[in-house]
Amino acid sequence: MQSEQLLQRDVRKYDEAPEWQLPEPGAFASAKSFRDKVVMPFVNKLKSLIKNLTIQCVRLKEEVLQLKKEKKRLSDNVEFYKGKIKDMSDKTQMLQEKVDDLERVKRYVGAEQIDTIIRKVKEQERTEQQIRKYDRSYVAR
């Protein structure tokens, strides 16, 4: 709303401001002198204004294109992260179900037995990992 009012005020300036009005020729002015002293400077002033407005318009068009590209990129990022959030939400839900199942097993079997089983499996995994590590280093020689 405010920019529209500023634009209307600027447009009115060209309609009403004395510097943008072509004066009437004097009583004894020849067409050539009126043209050289009044009309040509006025036309040159208009040409300069049009040139500056054209340059500004081109710059604004380029800026709009850049902003559209940036908006598209950001929209794509938002969609990508929405998908990531959905995947993580699904994964979190699945993990929560696993936690609930583990809690059920703990209640049924007992926490100490579960801890013992987990400790033994971890030891077995570490042992297997060390064996694979030694096998790889032996094969590499």
C-alpha cells in the first residue's frame, strides 16, 4: 500500500512538476531557437530518464530471476527435509516399538538375565571383529 502511494506520487510528479512541462515559446522566438534552447534539452532529459529507468528495469528483472531461483532451491530443500523428517519419524516409531518389545522381554525374563545375554553377545561380536581384523591383516601380507 505504501509503495503504491509512493509510485502514484512519483508519477504525478511528471504530470505536474514545472521541470517536466514544456514552456510556451516566447513571442519573438524562432522555431529553431525554441527547439535548440528548450525542446532539445527537454528531450535529452527525457532520454536520460528513460535510459535510467530501462537500466533499473533490467536490474530488477535479473534480481527477480535470482530470487525465483533461490525460492525454488529453498522450496526443494524444504521438501527434501520434510521427507527426511517423515523417514526419521517412521524410524523413531519403529525403534520405539522395539524398545517396548525389549521392555516386555525384560519384564518376562528378568533384567539381570537380559543384561547378561547382551554382555555375552557384545563380547562375542568384539571377538569376531578382532578375528576379522587379524584375518584381513594376515591376508594383506
